[in-house]
Amino acid sequence: MRYFKQSRALAQMSLAMLLSFALAACSTIAPARTALSEQHVQIQAADGITDALLFMPPGEGPSPAVLVWPDLAGLRPVYNAIGRDLAQQGYVVLIPNNFYRSADLDGSAGAGAGAGAGAGEGTGNLTREVMMERLRDWRAAASDAAIDRDAAAYVAYLDGLGRVDTARRIGVIGYNVGAAHAFRAAAAMPSRIGAVAVAHPLGVATSRPNSPHLLVGQTQAAYLVATARPDDEREPEDKRDLANAFAAAGLEGDVIVLDAGHGFALPDNDNYDEAAAAEFQRRTLALFQRALR
């Protein structure tokens, strides 16, 4: 009986020691990093509900945010890939259907009148005729002031996410006509948007009195404008107008011409150019690293 009692006491002591070691070990193990996540969300924008893609980066803690404005072909699978790539770099990424007034994600008519199909499962290969029709009809469905209010709604949505580091400024990317939206967003939310990167932009430096480049002086952002070679050959004066706007505002602004066709940054476009797309991405990430403080 005496031997049994000693053995039981020894066993209890050993168990207690093992438990203490286990607890100590657990306390030194770093918490598991969360994986990259993506989801479809809906946001109250200026004139209705818009669908959007939201991406959260791996890891924990607050992260800087990026707002992406799509091209005229609208939200489609290529933007899922773009969002994932940016999230892997540590950014919370929001990509809204910025043409929600004219087309829903299923291609049906949106909140406003306009061309019927376009968002969802399509590709970036639009004929120039279709592109100009959409630019006319879809752009007419949203005034400049409405786009500004949309931008404010998207920024407010991002700032309301616990995962976004609101102490750091937001980066904006625009493709095609989304470049004009990106310029307007920077002017609408100057204290929050710190960097603007646009690829093969459409209509950012025109002779119209509401040309986006005329808003640069109202912003506090650094800029990257990556133009396709054919676009530059058609409108070579755009480089000068943009450079003058950046210089007059005292802002960082790089205007580059890449030896690729319009649409070079979007993998589902026939003019996709891997080298040009990689160069745009490299410069964009470097810009964000410098400017989103």
C-alpha cells in the first residue's frame, strides 16, 4: 500500500510537470497566420448598391488598402487574379463594379440606362466601337459629382473595415477609363488617397474643361501613368499635359510609355503583354511602398 501511494504521488507530480511544460510551450508558439481571403460584397454607393470584390491579405493586424477601378469591360475573373496578387503583397483590396448604374454583374440593366451587357464573365476584348459606345452611354449615366461620391463611399467602406490601417493612406489603380475614375477619386478624397497608378488610361488628359488631369492640383497623391505605345502615338501631347500638371502641383508624377498595345496590363486582353504588365506592377508596388505612409 505504501508503494502504491508513493507511485501515485509521483505520477501526479509528473503529470503536473508535463502539463506545465505543455502550457509553457503553447505560450511561445506564434499564432497561426490567416490565409488570403476573397469575397463578394455589396456597398451602398452614390446611386444604389454596387457589387464589389474584397480581398484580405494573409496574416494579422492592420494593412494598407488599395482601391481598383476596372476598365470598360467591367468586373470579371481577371480582376480576381489582380486582387489576389495585390493582397499577397499585403494590401486590403476593394474592386467595385464602377458601372453599376448601367450593368449588373450578370449583364442585366443596372440602376441607370445604358448598354445592356458587360460585367461578369466577359473578357477585355472589346472592339473600339463597343468601347466608345460604352464610354458614351455608361459614362453619361454617372456625372462627375456622382463618381466623386462613389469614391467617398468606397473609401468609407474600406476605412470601416477593422483590417485596414487608417493611419496609412490608400492607393488607387485604374485601367482604361478607370484611370479617369482614379484621378477623380484622388481629388475627391485628397487626405486619404496617397498614390494613383493607371495603366493604358483613357481620357485622363483632354481638352475638355472637366479633364481629370486638371484635378491634380486638388490632390495630395503621387502618380504613375503607364501609357501604351499606340495610345501615345495617337495623342503624344498627353505626356506633356500630364507632366505639366504634376509639376504645377509640386507632386511626384511619372509618365512612361511602354512598348505594348492598349490593354497590355490585363491578361484576358488580346494585347496583353507579360513584360509590360510586370513593369507596371513593379512600378506600382514601388510607388505604394513610397507613398502609402
